[in-house]
Amino acid sequence: MPPEGSAGSGRAGGNPEAREPGPTPTRAAAPLRVLHVYSGNLFGGVETLLLTLARERASAAALSHEFALCFDGRLSRQLASEGAVIHRLGEVRFSRPWSVLRARGELRAVLRRQPTDVVVCHSPWSHAAFGPAIARARRPLVFFLHDAVQGRHWLERWASRTRPDVVVCNSRYTAGTIPNMFPAAASRVVHLPVAPGAPSGGVEERRRTRARLGATEEDVVVIQVSRLERWKGHALHLDALARVRHLPRWRCWIVGGAQRPSEQQYLEELQAQAARSGIADRVRFLGQRDDVPSLLAAADVHCQPNTGPEPFGITFVEALYAGLPVVTTAMGGALEIVDERCGLLVPPDAGALAAGLERLLLSAEERARLGAAAPGRAQQLCDPGARLADLARAFEVAVASRSATP
């Protein structure tokens, strides 16, 4: 079963601008009919984007989205609750080649049944599984790059055999790795559309949420919302918190549940680390939650100290919308989101992280200053209407490129 993003993808450096494919052509006012192809078995940043596309229909009159998924799960359920059209292709495992062939046949049937202007494969897994079928159907093909790639993993090598008409990248950081898979591909960087969370219930809801989780109004709550993957920096976060355990009145909420056996093992290691460090009574592991906007509204600081580069960082943007200062490590996509106006960028070092957290734990004024600038920064980067318009222009380039291909 595929992970979010590309399996085995690298985290190479580099931050150049994308290869621009030239002016965007004009077309009729009818919306582009876009089919998004993805696995759908886990839940993370890619899934959050797909849900945003389904929810923000009013912000994107130029686009009409449908979704082709291989696995039923949280993503398919939430897309269905938004009224999205879902095409189920059947479970795919590359260890069972017949499942790939069967799913490709299902996708070809979908493309025959209905008009589709653009097909988007999210991640090397999807592109390897379905890119050849889409190319044979002569439909405009977009590869959506959600993570850095090195071109060495077998999935990346397989995916690279089918050149897309356009590569859309979620950050300049990931765009810098495109040549590892598609050296001559046209590409565009589009920061992901992220909508603000639902309005909070104000001071009273904040108080109730904190009380349910054992925090008073005098406590400073540090929250991390992320997948339970080692490079997301949970262990570094706990190490830094252990170094400030002498400070009174702080709490930490770790949000994100184990979705695979390796993640369950990691969670148990983190719980043991908190106990050894003497901070287990101040750290709560909240698991998978459906009330993240409420949790962010009830917190005071967002900290996710990645030990590897974040491809983009939707959770950073969500925290900024909630008015939280963001503390993270100075690498990858975070460098395109967080600056001195809205947060702290630190080296991936427990001492430096502890110093940054101590600064915010001790200063309500500093938290307020950074938090006040945070929502504006989030909107500047990820306003759904603006970013969906950028996506529409990128998809138009794929349509024009395919039309020009003999």
C-alpha cells in the first residue's frame, strides 16, 4: 500500500524556480473537467489538498473536479460527504501486476464514459500505475509533485517513463528536484490552496477545549499536528521540551494517529521518551482528530521541528490561519512559508529549538506579535481563490500542450 507522496522519495536540496512553459493559452469559459487519480488509503497533505478542491468549488468556477481512487478509507468518505464524484478503480498492489492492469482498465472505462479535459496523477505511485493508460488515451496528463524526488527509487524510475504534459509542484523546493525524473518537463510552482479553519466559538469554546485536555487558561499550549513519521521531528520536539521542563505552566498536544504498524511503533517510542524525560504528565498524544481547527484555536504555539525537509507544509499554513506563531526547522518548504514576521526558523538541534520555545513560552507579547501577522501571511500564500486560479492556468498549459502534439 502506498504512502502519502512518493514511496522512497528523496529529500534533495535546491530551490530554483520552476521551468515555465510559456504563456497560458486562452479558452472558452466552460470549466475544465479535471480527474484526479490517487491511491486514497492513507491521510496526509495530498488528501487534504484533494478535500480542499472538493470543498472550494465556489472559489474555482474555472475547474470541475472528480476523483478516481484505488482504496476506500477516510479520504473517500470525506469526499463523498462533500458531494464529490468518486470513481473507484479497485485496490492496486504492484506485487500483484494483475491488480494494476485491472485498475488501468477501470480508468480507461471512466475516460470513455465521460468527457475529461485533464487527468492529474498525484505522486509517483499514481503516475507509475496509471500514467501509461492516460497517455494511451491521449488525455492531457499532469504530474502533481508533492515531495522531493531523487529518481532512484523503482517507483520513480517507472513513473519517469511516461512524460507528463506539465508538472505542478507544491513548492520551489520540490520543483528543484524535477530534473531527477523529468529533465525537460515544463513545470509550474503552485503553493497549495488552504482554506481558513471554521470560525472558532471564541473564548468560551477555547476554555472548554483546554479544560477537556487538562490545560488551564494560564498554561501555554504548544501543539504539533502532523503524520506520525520520524522526519516530522516529534522526538526532537520532546527532547527540546525536556530541556525547558523547569519552566512552569506549559503543555504539549501531539495530534496525529498511527496509520501503519511502523507508525504505531514510533508512537510507543515517543511515549516512552516522554516518560523517561519526566514530561509525560505535560504531553498528551491525542491521536487522529476531526477537530483540528478547534485544537489550533485553543493552542498558543505550533511547533513541528522537522529533521528532514518538508515538501510544503499545509499544517504550518493552517496554524498561521489560526493566529499561532510557528516554530520549525529552517529547511525545505518551510522556508517559503515561515519568516520572522510570523514564527521562528531554527536549526534541527534540540538546544536551538529549546531556546526558541523558551523565548515564546516566557513572552506573551512575543506570541501575540507573531500571531497577529500569521493569518495575513497564510492568506498571502495560500488563498484558495488565487491558488486555484493558478492551478487552472497550469492545467490549461497541459491542454494546449496535448493539443499541439501530433
